[in-house]
Amino acid sequence: MRTVLVRALFVASWFALHGCSGNPVTSDLVPPAPGDPTNPSDEYLSWFAYNGTRFPDGFYFEQIDEGSPYYLNTVSAAPSGAREHVWIELCTDSMEQALEWSELSSRYSAYYRDLVSQRETEKYFEFKRVYSVRPTDILLSRAHKCSYFDASARDLFLDPPTLGTLNRRPLVPTTARELIEYLWFFQREGFGEKVLHSATAEETGFYRHTIYSVRLVYGDWGMYDQISLRRYTYTVDAVNGEVVRTARETLRTVQGRYHPNALPG
């Protein structure tokens, strides 16, 4: 017991003297000047990774007070013995069809969640389902509205560059931006990353949307966290609404906090 206590005190002292940060991580309390969000300093990049908000002001946002959104797909709506290795998110403009998919998905899940309410927005049909044994287990079962976004040509297992078709009209820069940010907000893109900057440019025949984001990968014992500045580029065809991710790049990587080795012996 004494040996364990001595080790614990040693580790606590090490952290007190050395902290858990490796350069260029800065104080959590004093953020560096933001500068250019498309080319931030290493110091700001590190600070943002640990302390920045998930999205900048003005980014697409929905208030979700309870439950986790789950988009119905070709896997969830099929019995386990009939599932193919194809994961396509489903879309419909029929509430009845969406409800049928939601019911099948719940029935074929590991356990059944009861339907307690339903609603629709411009973008999706949503069915709130609750597990009766554990009422805090809430799923927001959703189907895209085809009239807004059709992802039926995209197999998520393959992660193709074509994301789907934006069907909302008029097709203008703000419409294109909202879709891309919507996909990011619900983690259809950029899973787990924080957005630094989001902007749309109008070009001949299409809209180009660019997102700069920060990815934090935690290190194991004896390793540093890795913080990456990334850039995603999308085009939305101004005529037919086809949405394509044209680039997904890592621009720069810096070291984050250090996790010292466990004590030997």
C-alpha cells in the first residue's frame, strides 16, 4: 500500500512541476490572438483544439435537448440475416414510409424502443423513440426528405466523394452553405472535428464551400497528442445540386499535450 501511495504522490508531483503540455500548447486561460482562421499559428491551433467551440458563430445549429439523432439506412431497416455490405442513408417525402423504416429499424435493433412522438422539418422526418427499460435511452430516428437532400447514391462503407444531391430550390450560395454545415453539424462529415472557418464562393456553374477544421488525436502513454489543421472543399452544382467533396487535406500537424509513461516496476 505504501509503495502505491508513493508512486501516486510522485506522479502528482511530476504533473505539478511539469504540467501535461508539450510545446506549443498554451495556457487554457489565455487564448492567443486568433489571427487568420485559414492559417492559424501553432499556438492558437493548439489552444483551439482543447478549448475552442465545436462550431463558429453563425454556423448551422439545431437545439437538441435529449436523444441522439440516427439516420435510417439500408442496414438498420433490414433484418440481420438479410443485410448486405451497403450503408446508404434513406430518403423519402412520405411520413408513412419514414415511419415504416423507423419501425423496422427499431424492431431489428438489439432491443426495441417505443415511439413516443414524431415531427418533420424541411430537412427530415423524425421519430423519438425511448427504451422502456431505461427511459434515458432516447433515439431520434430520422429519414432525410428527398425534397431537401438525397444521399441514396452514397455508400458510407466506401466513403465516396459524391455526398448526394441538394434538391432545395432556389439553389443559391446560402442554400449550398446550409447543406454542407448541416452535414457537419450532424457529423455526416468531419466526425469529431472542430470547425475554425466556413465559407462559400460562387463560381461558374457551381458553388465552392470550404471548411477549415481541427482534429485532435489523443496520444498513449509516453506520447504527445497530435493536432491537425485540415481543409475540406466541396462543390455544389448550381443546376442539378450534385454535392461533391473535392478535397480532404491535412495542412499541418503540431504536438499537443504529453502523456508521461506509467512508472516502471
